[in-house]
Amino acid sequence: MKVLAILYNGFKAAKAEPRLLGTVENELGLRAYLESQGHEYIVTSSKEGPDSDFQKHIADTDILITTPFHPGYLTKELMAKAKNLKVCVTAGVGSDHVDLNAAVDRKIQVLEVSGSNVVSVAEQVMMSILLLVRNFVPAHEQAISGQWQVSDIARNAFDLEGKVVGTLGAGRIGHRVLQRLVPFNTKELLYYDYKALPEEAEKAVGARRVEDLKEFVSQCDVVTVNAPLHEGTQGLINKDLLQHFKPGAWLVNTARGAICNADDVAAAVKSGQLRGYAGDVWNVQPAPADHPWRSMRNPLGGGNGMTPHYSGTTLDAQQRYAEGTKQILQNYFENKPQDPGNVIVGVGKYESASYGQR
Ligand code: NAP
């Protein structure tokens, strides 16, 4: 079979660090395995436009491996050209870069390595909340640029203790974020999700479910987004919803960039309506140099905690999602059942409640 992987370039770093498995250079560690089984393995980062390797090879690829960090956008149109395609594997979590409805129609399976990087992201959420609330970035900028003006930082620095923190989405990541927030003695922990957490889990973190989204955001000092990107979450955080946030709230989004309207969020940060926004996910990746989230700042010169998409691709996470990808391929080749938690689209139907019509 022909297996095509769209990964990001690691260049010198990947040559020096073999644990950067998710790179073009290190090929998810799959080459020896795939070739020993007689498969052809093509790995590339070239993914945009009709002359890209992605578009060239997709025509006769049987298995496509992509990653959310450098997403190969598998549109309905591209899928129509992919005559042999049977399986898409996401090396990581979040398969919104694949047109899932089209995959259902064309009976192309979509699997991901569920849980592989959820701790990595939950830790990034904690870091992002703290760096916004404590106004870390401008303080660090002072330190490395030779300045020293404590009042300029302290005038917009707060404690997390005593604040209300809420997660939009209380699945694997959202729940882990709630667990990690417990020792911070917040005033209250809230969550908004389609379904309630199991009673025990809810009790253990002491979180309260709020069933109305506007009510939920209006009660939070900090909102963290931990839901997948789908028809129901695309552009969910926009000008209208932002009006219901507490004035000066902080927003952290490590889920998917397109859950937020980029211009509306940037405007809210610039006006101070949001005190800050942090995350690692962008509506297009790589993000263009002039993306408004690169340069936005609040009126006091802080409030921007953006990074490139890396929270779920720590070296620890890469090991887990590379192993998980191999396991999915092995199961497929050997006709063994897949871990049900990994199946987003089965043959001709959604297998995960997270995507598709609800
Ligand atoms: P998960 O276990 O499936 O949890 C997602 C939760 O969000 C589920 O409880 C889901 O409910 C809920 N949800 C879905 N739509 C919602 C909505 N409109 N409002 C409120 N809740 C909603 O997924 P996870 O492992 O926690 O991952 C969450 C997302 O994080 C992924 O889909 C991915 O986009 C992102 N992620 C980012 C990175 C990174 O590197 N930045 C890495 C991993 C994951 P149901 O189960 O009822 O659908």
C-alpha cells in the first residue's frame, strides 16, 4: 500500500534530536516498519496548492497520516481525487482538518490517537492561564531587554486564587485542567459541556456545570476552551458572545483557532474588553506573518500569550502519538479491531459523539 504522511519540517533540530518524531526528518519512526511490510512510505511537509506533494500523491495514496500541528487540509474536493484512500490517521488529537462529512460519504475511515497528548495540553492550559493572570509576558520582556519598571507590570498582575475559572468542554483535556486547578483555591470552578461529568468526577474537582453558554461565560474570570472544532463550535467565540464575558476576563484557547473569530478576539484584547488571550492554535497553520493574534496587545501592553502550535507536541507526546499511529496501522494491516476511543469515522458512519450531527 502507499502511505503518505504530511508532517512539519524539523530541519537541524530534528537531525540533532531523534525524539522529534513528528517531523519530516524522523518520519514518526515508521519507515523501517512500513517498508519491512512491503509498503511504500512518502513523507513530506509540502501541503498547500495544486503543485504540493500532498495534492500530487493523494491521487493514489491508500493511507494518509496527518498531524494537527501542520495540518494537511483534506477537503471534500481533494478527497474526490483520492481514489484509493481508505484510512486517514491523525498523529495526535483533533481531526477537524479532514472534511469528516465527506469521509463518511466516501467510506474513508478517520482515526486519531485519542488521549496521546491530553496531559501535555492540560499543562499548557495551566501555564497559559497563569502567564495571563500574572502578566508574565511583559515582565519577561522587561527582564531580557534591560528594563526594570515593576509598576508597569504589577498594575495588571493578579492572583489566580479567588478567581472563577471555567472550561468550555469538559472531556479528557477539560477535566484534567479542572483537576490541576483544584490546589489553586479558585473561588469556583465551572464547566459548560453537552453532558454532565460523572458525579464522582464532578465531586472530586468541585466543579459546577452551567448549562447556558452566555451565563457560563458571564460568570468566569478565566475561560479555557477545550472542545473540538466542528459545526457547533466554529466561530462560537465571536463579538456577540464576547459581550457576555466579564469585562477584563482572560481567554485561553488551546483547542482550535477557528473556534474563535480572530478579528473579534483581537479587537476585544486591544480595547481591554478581554484582558488577555493565550493559545497555540490558529485558524490557519502556519499562521501568516500579519495574523492579528501575533501583534495584539491590551491597552496596558500585555495580554498576548500566543505561541506556535506546540502544546500537544512535547517530546513525551510525540513518543505517545507515534506509537499510537503505529498501533492503528498495525491493527488495520492485520485486520484487528481498533481501540474504539480512536475511531472518529468508521466505515460510512461517525463513531465519535464529538463530531457530526448531534
Ligand atoms: P474530548 O475528550 O473529546 O473532549 C471534548 C469535550 O468537549 C467533550 O466532552 C465534548 O462533549 C465537549 N464538547 C463538544 N462540543 C462542545 C460544545 N459545543 N460545547 C461544549 N462542549 C463541547 O477531547 P479532548 O481530548 O479533551 O480534546 C479537545 C480538543 O482539544 C480536541 O478536539 C483538539 O481540537 C484540541 N487539542 C489540541 C491540542 C494542541 O496541541 N493544542 C492537542 C490535543 C487536542 P461530547 O463528548 O458530548 O461531544
